[in-house]
Amino acid sequence: MIYSNTLAELELPNILTAEEFKKLPPDANTCIVVEGMTYAGRHTQAKAMSEELDLPLFSFSEWVSKYKPENEIEAATIQYCLKNAVYLPDDLRVKIADWALEEFYHRFVRHDDYYTRPFVVVGYPRTVEHAKHFQKFLKRNNIYAIIVVIEINAAEARKRMSEATVNRVGHERDTSPEVQKVRISEYYLKTHGYLKWLIFTGKATVFKTCISKAEYEQRKHEFSAVDRGDYVVMYREDVTKMIFKFLNMVHFIQSSGA
């Protein structure tokens, strides 16, 4: 009940619904936050989006590696969390993000004469406390954000969990079932409910990247996909096109040749 009250009181005026985002003027300062469950491919999708459309990319994990801890306790906490695949404590994650987001925004985000290119964010915010801080950053810099949630089906999630070797900053590949369970548990305990709330309130939009073979046969002229037998998985490039077309930002796709 305490968590529910916290969510009910959560105010995020600079994180918009899809319809609100579409109505922004071309020169609005915007960012696209890529979210999703563990193994959904959010980092891969964010990187592909950035590279295809020449958009600045803020990846929280990369900035953690650049952060200089203030003391031994901070250094030990960061090392422990990265090694054991658990979230950083909220206060420390917010502290790092506060420095990193401002540094990134003022160094890498550029403004064009006719329209402002959005930047892409992945790895932050992932909890209610992160979202409160992120809202302050957005308001301070007059930025409007939209959250896109990359969704895969259960079969694809199991396949990736059994096959993937994931490199994360500061620790060995998490191929063991024990570490993978920890990563997924962290997501469900700390991020899943928050994301579901955003989806429920319209503050996040889901994009399904796995579709049935029957649906693919009807839509295969629209995109390319990897065949998994009972279903197919859309290529990252086509997911990027789908997102930007949905947001009425087709000019980025056309100008990039994506």
C-alpha cells in the first residue's frame, strides 16, 4: 500500500504521453527513454537508434565507469553492485545521474535551426526515486521525454537468458543461472511495477518486437525479422522506424536514410 501511494502521488509533467509528445513543436527539447525487462534488448535498441539516426546517446552504465567515487565506501559499493548484478542504491544512482546527465546534455546535445534532435536515454530512470530526480533534470533544462518500452515474449526471454553472455561494466560475464536470476529479480522487484504504472497512466508506450507467424505473414512487407519457429523477432532497424513513425518524427528517418 505504501508503494501504491507513492506511485499515485508521483507527478512527472515533463514525461509525456505519446499523444502529448506528438503535439510538441519541432524545436522542442526532447529525449526518448528506452526501457524494457531484462533481456528485452533495450541497450541494443538504444544504440541502434542512436547510430541509425545520428542521435546523442546517454547510457547510464557508461557514465558509471567514468564516475570518480568520492570515498572508499562509494567505490566499494559500485564495485559490489556491478560484480553481483544488483542495482546501485537509489541515493548513489541518483547522485551519479545528476552529474552525468548534466555533463552529457551540455557536452553532446546540439540544437538545429529548424528542429531539435532528440537524444536517447537508456539505463535511467529505473525506479520511482530515479523518476523523481529525472523529472527535476527535465524541468531544469526544459526537456520533454517519452518512454518507450521494448517488449519481448516469454519464449524469447527464456531463449536469450539461456544463450546470452552479457558484458556489464566492472564484472565478468553473467552466464551463470544464479547471476541471471539475480538480474531478473532486481528488475521485477524494483522496475517492473514502476513501468507498469507508467504504461497504465499513458506515460510509457509499449512496442512489441516479437509477433506471431500469422501476423508476420500479413505484415512482412513492412519489416524484416528473424524466424524463431512459432514467432518472429523484428530487426532493430525496423523497430526504430516503427517508433519514429509512431511519434510522427518521420523526418529523422528520411534524412538519415534509415
